Amino acid sequence: MMRTKKILLSIALGCFTISMSAKALSILDIKHSITDDNVIAPESFETKTKELEENFFLKHYASRAVETGAPRIGTPAEYEEYLSKLPAEIELPYNSIVGKFIDMYLGKRRTLVADMLALNNYYGNIFVEELLKEKLPLELQYLPVIESALNPNAVSRAGAVGLWQIMPATATGLGLEVNSLVDQRRDPRLATRHAVRYLKQLYDIYGDWSLAIAAYNCGPGNVNKALRRAGGGKKDYWEIYPYLHAETRGYVPAFIAANYVMNYYNKYGINPTLVKNKLITDTVLVNNRVHFNQIAEVLNIPVEEIRMLNPQFRKDIIPGDNHPYALVLPSQQCLSYIMSENAILNCDADSYARRTRVEPGESTVHNADGSTSKLVRKNHTVGRGENLRDIAKKYGVSATDIKRWNKMRSGIVRAGQKLVIEVLEKDGGETPQLAANTEMESDSALVAQQDASAEGAADNPTFVSQTVKPKPEIPASAEPVKTPVKPVSNTKSSSATAAKQKTAQPAAATTYKVKSGDTLDRIAKQYGTTVAALRQANGMGPNHSRINIGQVLNIPAKSAAPAKKSTTSSKKRRK
């Protein structure tokens, strides 16, 4: 099949060359009269409208306009006239191939054009800024239209990635970082900056923008090969056109068509997807390893929005501990990030922590009470009516951990579904409670995270911006210990003495069942003890701060407090 295509292509190319030679057309004639039925449209024409519907910017910052009137397609004379009027430095001639691409945009791809006009409202500003810095023609801002349809996550069949569809080898040569966690080809700002500089280098080589654009598509080697095959010192794109690859033969005409439709869309009844809210962004430098979920939970930003603004981070992880990275956020959130950085880094920190050293075969954990525990992986089959919160409570782990262990996108589980659960089992088979909530404190506020999950829904953390003093509660399991009082002759005096003694006596050791929103600090204050005492009473490490909903904690007895009431009584007596 491939051989047949090559033969047909060679015949067509031969006929084209003979025809051109016989007529001895000038360069201007070639530009205006060239025909070719074997061009390959750029992959961006294959972009499906449904794919763009999932774009966060289009879903939350824009709304599709209603088509008014029947779609209209122009005439060749009209296209040629309007192209000639564009205030462009790059030559944008018309021919039948350019006309076919304009017809495609105005016809089958008009919805795509409407969406790209909205996306250009955000990305176009970046393109123009970088082009102006390098003093390059602004027509080049529409090159990503034919490269990626303005999708920063676009991946071509050949492995090119991002708005500017940069190949891995080209990215390495340009100094862009590409690894498992970061792909700067997807970074709108960095990719644009390096693509613009690359285009400038290509123009310096050829001195012709059409050739430079062609070389951007197929590489300078293939353009040089076409120039050699054309012979006779020919240095015009349209003269070497027959000797270029089929895709590159369609590339420059598609670029001309993109400039046409992005400037004259309103003449053909295309209503741009309307931008409802202006997206204004800023950057903050991140020097620590942090996960998007931590940022989203503390700053109350949808994680999808962080992904849209920062597509270069492939796994939702910013490896700032390697070297600093710029994080793009809505401008009003940048200061919030700086102020809340400690809370962000501490948010569910254990879930995102990495082991820096592991001895082979070592799976034993030494507990604070001197016992040892081992990490055990268990399989759980979801029962009918069970939700993620129930399962987490059963094993003493967090719903977030279960989602992470099983690579779940949401918190919805189905009956019969198999889940992997990791628990610590003490020697002898006892399963201690594991941490599930995170305690986060700032200088003036306590941010408490709650695990709230309804009927199998995903975790819904709630953040409290101020320290809340809960009403003291006496759990059912806590029974006050009666202290014998020495009998006295006067009944009134006996009652008063008993009351005083009851106040002054240290509280008896008891237990407390953790509720949603509780933290060690809050429980310690409620029972008049300290976080350190709570940790010691429950065999926790010195830095342990996470507790699980439903976990039963031992509340240590309070040490005798100074008798403040006695002081008050003395004052009264002195009066």
C-alpha cells in the first residue's frame, strides 16, 4: 500500500514539474495558480470539538455562542483580496491550496475556530509578548493554531508536544527540561519563548519566512534537501514546493489560512466562544516538593485549574526540592500561597512523603511504647452499601490514602470492587490506628481539615480560618471518679469544701472518640492537657500530629493546677 502511494506521489510530482517547466511560470504565477491534491492537513484539523469541551478555561471562563444564520464560505477572489489587505510582514499569497484550508476552517471546523478565538484570548497575549521581545512578525502568533489548535497538552503521532509541537530532540537543543515529572514543552510561556527564538534562528539561516516556517515543521535538513533537489539557486518556498514532504506542502498554506480566519471570522458568521471572566495570572517561585492537591485544598482552588495553568507538571507534582520552579496561579492567589506556604507543605504531608533511605528487607516500624509493627497490604472487597469513608474507618486509615494506593480519581466505590489497604500490624496481630487527619497551624489561625464523604463521594476537605473553641463534651466512656471527702459537722461548709476539692482535684484518666474536625491541639485544650501528654499516653512519636475519625484516644489525668480560687478567696477576705 505504501509502495503504491509512493509511486502515485512520484507520478504526480513528475507531472507537476513537467507542467511547470512547460509553461515556464514565474514565481508569482506559481504562488497563485499552484494546485495539489496530495497535501496532508496538519493534525490540528483533526482536533475534536468534544476534546475542547473538557478544557478548563472553556468550561469555567467562557461559554459557546449561538450560531446565527447559515455558515458562509467565501470565493477565491474574496480570499485573495482580504489576504492582500492584512497588515503583515510575512508574505501571505493566495492559491487553491490556501483556499481549501480556508474553506475547511469556515465550514467543518468553524466551531473549532470559535473555541480557538476564546483560547487565543489567554494564550495570544503570551505569544505576542514573546514575539515583540524578539522583534518578529506578529503573524507568527497563529502558528500554534495549526500546530496544536491552542491545546498545551496536544501530542502528535510523531511525539511532538505542546502548543508549539516541539519534538524531544529539539527541546533538548533549546534547553527545555523534559523528564518524568516536568515537560517544559507544555509550559505556555517557556515553550513560546524558545519556539520564538528557534524561529528567529531559522529566519537567520534562510532569510525568508516561508522557508523558515517550513523548516520549523520538517526540520532544516529536509528544507535543505528540497533546495538542492530544486537546483538552479532557487530559494523561494513556492519554487521548491514540489520537493517538500506532503505535510510540509500543506503547512505554509494552512498557516496563511489560519491568519485569514483568525482575522476575518466575523465576516463569515463565526461567533467566538465568549470569555465571561478575564483570567489574570501571576507566578510564585516554589522551592519545595509540593503536590497540586495540597495547594488546591489549602487555597481552595480546583485542582483542574492548577493543571490548566501549569500543564508542564505531568504528575501534579512540583519537584521544587530539585530546583525552583515558577507556579502560575490566579493573581489573587499568589499572595495567599506565600502566606500559607507552611500550611500547604504540611497538608497531608505524610501521604506525599517519599522515603529517602530504605534498607533491603526492612519493613518493621518501632513504636513509641517499645513494641514493633509491620506494614501489611490487605485486600478488601467492597460490600453492598459500603462507601470509602466506612472502609477507611474500618481499617483506621484515611480515604485519601485509599484513593492514592488504588490510583482512584474519585471517591466513588462499587460493590465487588477490589481495594488494596496498607495497615500497620503490631506483633501479635493487633492493628493500631493510623493517622488520617492533618493538623496545620499558622501564627494567627488554625486550618483544620475534615474528611467528609457522603455515599461514596470523594473527600471534601473543609477549612476553618479561625481557631474554634468547641464546647466541652464528656464522652459516654468517661465516668467521673468519686473522691471521698472527710466528714465535717457543718453541712453547708461540707458541701462547699467538697465543691472546692472537686475543682482542685486532677481529672481522672479517660478515653475520647475522635470526631470530624478534631486535632490533637483541640482535644488537649478541651481536656486541659498538652499535645505532648496526649502523644505519650497514646504511644505516638514526638512529631505525630495526625488522628483518625473514630479513633479512641487515652486522655491523661490532669496534673493538679494552682488553686486560683484560693487566691480569689484571700482577696475577698482582705476586702
